[in-house]
Amino acid sequence: MTIDDWRSIIHFDHSNPRFVQLLAHIKKQRLTAGRLLGVLGLEGVRRVSVFTLKNGLLKLWSELNEEEALLLARFVGKGKEEVEVERVLDALNVREDEKVEADREWEERFFGRLKRRLNEHNITEEELASKLGLHDKSGGGFVEQADFKTVLGEVGLSLTLNELIKLVRFVPLNGQNHLKYQYVVERLREAEPEGREELGEEEFKKVMREVLAQPKLPFALPIGVSKLAALLQSRFFKRCP
């Protein structure tokens, strides 16, 4: 079979059935980019021949035969005799899967942290929903991003601008880019509270300023170091510096 024959039977789109099965196999194995390169034998190289890639695919998936592996290698390389390793990773969707997994982990950590802070301020999800609902001007379950950030700040759940920008990627928006606040409330109901944070020196000073600025202190002055440490440990972080 000539190269032209090979090219004539390769369809360069992601509807190739065997290619779809290959992607499903990689996803099932939960392979990261680094692990995939190791299995394929492509660590430390920038370009490979389709024959080297074929041998790697045979190691990756034992169900393939020689002809199928070569076809898939040419499919990934779009019919070229050599292919960039970066192209291999992109074609096999490894980077995209890693990004999705990283985003999912960030979302879980974020709502866990938010749930912990909600509990520390003795605020229920229903109370938060009620406060956000006051800014739902259309009654459709959406609030402006600025109002969302303000309300969370008022109940002690202040978000940084970066947190808000990242959160918007997960929360449904309407045509005016208003947030569906009930999504946040439901995620908080499902979330497991994150463990208390360990604070650095500057964060510790910030906590102390917040404690001492309260109209009514939760302790009498003067207070012993051990008692103050126990109080802060119970309310703010895992251990005192």
C-alpha cells in the first residue's frame, strides 16, 4: 500500500471511530501528559516519526493491531511522516482533560473554603439566598456580579477580583452576564467545609485587627496567651504560630 493509499482512507476529523475509542481508553486510564509520554516512549523528544508513534500506541493500548496503530499514528500526524510531540498531546486531549480536572478541583476547594467561612459567621445558605435575592431585579434568579461580590463581602465572605473572575467560569450567566446565584447556594449546600487555614504573619495580623475591632470582644481583657491562642485556634486556623 502506498502513502497515497494511506492518506486516501484517513479522515482528519474527530469522528474517526477507532480514534474516539483511543481517547476513551486514555481518559479511562486517567493519564496525565507526563505519564502518557512515558507510556508512548516520547519523553524528552520534540518530533517523532509516525512509526515510533505507532509503536508507542501499541504499548498504550493492547487491543490495537499493527495496521490500526499505524493508521491512528498517521491520523494524529495528519498524514505527515513526522509529528510534533506537542501535536500528539493536543490531539489526544490530555491537556484539556488536565485543565478540566484542575478547574474541578479548584471549584471544590473554593466552595469548601466558602462553606467554612459561612459556618464561622453562623449564616445559613437560606439566609445568603435571601440577601442575594434582594438584588434580583428581574426575578429570574440572576444578580449583577458587583451586587454578588458586595453581598458576600457584607456577610464575611469577601472575594478577591481574581476569585470572582474564576468563579464566573463555573456559574451560569444570563445575556447580561448576571450570575445565577442559586447555583452558588446549591453548591454551598453540597460542599464539605474546608479545614481551617494556617495563617502567615500578615494574615495573622489581619485576623487580630478584625478581632480587636469588634464592638464587643468575645473575651475579657487582659487575656492570657494560652486562652487567646485557644480562642483563635478554634475560630480561625489550625494552629497558632
